[in-house]
Amino acid sequence: MAHSKTEFELKLVGPAADIASAPHLDWLDSIAAAPGAWERLVSTYYDSADGRLAAAGLSLRIREEAGDRTVSAKLTPRGGSALYRFECERTLIIDAIGFHTGVAEIDQIIGPSSDDLAPIARTTTDRWSRLLSVNGALIEFSAEIGRAENIRDLSPAPAPLAEVELELMKGDPAALFDLAFRVIDAYDGRLRLSVESKLDRALRGAAAPALARRKRAEIALT
């Protein structure tokens, strides 16, 4: 059975030492809605040789955690905000690899046959997460440390991953920004907002991000 939702999250990146210390921020206990926990995540991303999923704004992965395997798809509609993505996932049974999610919009992009899909990238991270209650909103706070690998081209060196993700589970999105600013302030500005996905981070490897020659498009926020 597939589960789907609209994902709204903010991502903060910065020095690995700062990200690793995020679970120990002294004010987290005062707004915690549940205990925190660590887990090891291994995610393998897939696409066709001609990149048709990426061209449609779709990232497709199989994630392994605590013995379970889940196929997840995230879709950023054309012209949409980088902060919002439609997400769906389905638990895989035993060793099966099936990319169809049961969500028609996603499965139409994947196509009737997924035989042309192959691994293109992999991330391996240790992730700490905790649910927080902020101004009446429920937010998942997570800190991830690990590496991202381009397994399609093999040429770029693996890239380190160090990021805090703040995902709105329910409530007012303004609470997400309030929490982000509080985290940034706790680290004296050493953490910064990022809209680069883990997949994009893996594909570019350790190389510095390319600077656009034209003015970047603005992200419209209400």
C-alpha cells in the first residue's frame, strides 16, 4: 500500500561537527514531542540512461533501514517551489524490487515497464530524528551525517553529507521558519539554508557547485 503526502521541509547545511552536535542542543528537550533516536539509512537512487525521471522532476529511490526496504518517489512539479515536493512511498516485501508506487501521477512518469531503470547514486548516513512541537505545529527535526556517491559516472569522488532537515508534519509553515532561524542562531550563522537534494549532491560528488551565469529564479513564498 502506498502512502503519499506533500512534503514541506527546510534543509540546513554546514560543518559536520556542528551537524553532529545538533541532537544535543540544550533547548530541544523543552519542545520535544517524542524521544529522539539514531538509525542507519542506505538509499539507492534510480533513473534511465537518458535521465527521463530527472527531466520530469522525479527522484526515485529504494531505502534500507532497520531491515526494511521502501521505494520512495519525490516529485517537484515544473515551475514549483523547491521547498514543496509531492512524496509517496511503498514498503517492499522481502527482496522484491518494484518501482511502481500505486500513485497514478508518479507511476505514469515511471512508465509501464521499469526495465530501463538502473542505479545512479547512493547515500549512506547515520540519522538522528525527533518530533518537536513548535508554536502548535509538529516538526520532524533530523540531523544526518554520511556520504553521497555517484555510481552512474564513477568519476566524481564521494561527497560528505552533513545536514539538518526540518520537515513540517502538521501545522503552520511559519513555525518551520521560526525553528530554522533558531537553529541558525544557535550556531552563529555557520549553518545555511540549502535546496540541493541528496541525489544532486551525490551526482556532483565532491566538486563545488557550479555557479549559474544567469540570475537565479526567485522562490515565491507567501
